[in-house]
Amino acid sequence: SGGDCPGLNAAIRGVAKAALNKYGMKVIGIMDGFRGLVENRTVLLDDKVVSGILNLGGTFLGTSRDKPQKMPMGGKKLDMTETAVQNLRKLQIDCLVCLGGGGTQKNALHLQKAGGVNVLTLPKTIDNDVAGTDTSFGFDTAMGIGAEAIDRLHTTATSHHRIIVCEVMGHNAGWLTLGAGIAGGADVILIPEIPYDLNAVAEHLLERRRSGKRFSIVAVAEGAISKEEARAREKAEKELERKSEKKDKKGRRKEKAGDDEPDGLNLVTEPMASRLARDLQRLTDTEARVTSLGHVQRGGSPSATDRLLCTLLGTKAAELLAAGSYNVMVAVRSNEAVPVALEKVAGLRKIVPADHDWIKAARMVDTCMGDHA
Ligand code: F6P
């Protein structure tokens, strides 16, 4: 469920092969995430179906961003939880395995709480922002693609003495940009966790030029914001909180924190990197160009590290299913797959802490993080 990523097929294969061959279970695949569950679209997974898919990108089951409790149906958003639960009962499913990011963890917990369904989840997202786990599958592949793109931008930026601003995905977390930026040797890395000061960035670029470096690469997270935008957002959030508290007192529904999975229809906007490139070109009097990596980072074959991770997590999931250990997420802790209570991770988001070693390392190699530190 949610946005696809490299490694989904490998994870489905891991769960299914171990469940079928080691534990003799029956495995049913659900098409297109929670939408397929509500619409009762399933496929029986036998060994043949899940063979030969380890290295394939995307997911052969399909996916969607729909959630059971707010499903777009005939122009309206309906609560289809009851239908989803009934369909699971009809199929005699003992446990629903959900592969997804932060939103999926919440939706799985919702099915468990509202419908008494047994669930088990795996952390999947290129954003690496699922709480309670060291990493999520898809992240390593996307970071590798980002680093390679930044490598390639270096040679053309050098030849033309340009600034190239490269926008990296990651939703509201900076892991992907930070990892790809450090690995690709970006000169400036801007992440949502550190609101940037445009003048500090421009000054860093000018300083590079003064020292004889005639090009610069800026890696910017799609969710990065300037200091001014951060202040305005904080003000707006406080106002919203005040209003929703008022509403709450009147007994109406209060908006839940973390209810912000990207809404497919609202994402066609100008890449924020374009605005940034325009400003930097003006402030540094240096020609600037923009590259937005976008969905390229989510496509194609998973890295060896992700294939390994998916197999580890998938087979651990089967082991937990066999033991009847439900309502957990299979997390990665110090390279081991371990169960953590879903209740403890659903609704939380893992962002880059200000004192994270990656930030420290980036600063030590003279990378500008958008501030004056
Ligand atoms: O959550 C994964 C992710 O790729 C984010 O990095 C990005 O913001 C979003 O999904 C894009 O969503 P969509 O594929 O729906 O456009």
C-alpha cells in the first residue's frame, strides 16, 4: 500500500516463499493495496507466481494510496472498513500482511482496532521515515540512484561552470537527500529538518567561486523550506491547533497528527528547486540549472542491499505469522529483523535528528547545510 518502491516484489517473495514452503500456509495476494481489499480483488500466490521476481522493480500486485476508512468511491470519500473486514473474513484470512510506509502502518492499526483483524507490517519507503526501525526497504536503492545522479551532474556542472540544483524526493524527511548528497559529494544539502537561509547558501557558493571552484551542486529535498517559510508554517499550525481545540471542545472531530500521506491529485506543482535555482542565480550572478529526480528514484531494480533486506524482513514475517505473533511491524535493529508493537510506531514519523552523525559528517567536509553553523 502507498507509493511503490524497489524491493516490494522481493519482500512479497520473501513472505510468500517462506510461508508456503517452510510453514505450509496458504498465501493470498491482494491487488492494489487497500482498494483491492475493499473491492475483493485477490490472487492466489503459489511458488510459481512468486518465483523470478526478486530483482523486479515496482510490485506485481499493484498498489494505491487509498485507505479503508477514507476511500474515494463515486466522487465521495467513504468509510469502507466494514467491507474490508468482511472480505478478509470471507477469504478466511488469519492475518493481513501490509507492506507500506507511515500511512500504511496507521491504516493497518486502524483495521486491527476497528475490525479486530490480525495484521503484520513491513516498513517500505524510499523516504526512510518509518518510526521504530533503523531503515526501510527501498531507501538504499533510491539513495544509490540519487548519488549516481549527483555524480553525473558534477561533470556537466564543471564543464559549464554552473550551479545545478538537484531536487530529491523524501516527502517531509531529509534522509534521502542527506544520504545521496553526502555520497554524491553535493556542495550544499538542504533538508526539511534544517530550514535554510538563502543568503547563507548564496554566500557559500560565492566563497567556493572565490576559492577557484567554478561550479556547485545543490541537493535539495522536495520538502525543504526556508527559514521564513518555516516561521510562517509554525504560525499557521498554531492557528490551526487553536481552531481545532475550539472545535474539539464543541465535540467535533479533531484532525489527527501525521495524517499527511501525499494526496495523489495535489502533487503537480512547480518543483521547489526551480524557485531556489532562480534565487541563487540572481544572488550569485552564476548560471543555474535544475534537475528534479522525481519518480526515477522509485523505479527500476532493487539494490543488492534492498534485496537482502526484503528477504530478511519477509522471511521473519513468515516466522512471526507461524508463531501467531500478530499486530507487530517487522523492524530492522542493528541489522536484525525484530518485531515491534505496531501501536508503538503507527502515527509517528522518523525525521533526521539535528545531532545525527550524517549531518556532522557533512559539515566536516565543508558541505553547507543551509544555515550558518
Ligand atoms: O513516499 C514516497 C514518495 O516517493 C515521496 O518521496 C514522494 O513525496 C511521494 O511518494 C510521491 O508520491 P506519488 O508517487 O503519489 O506522486
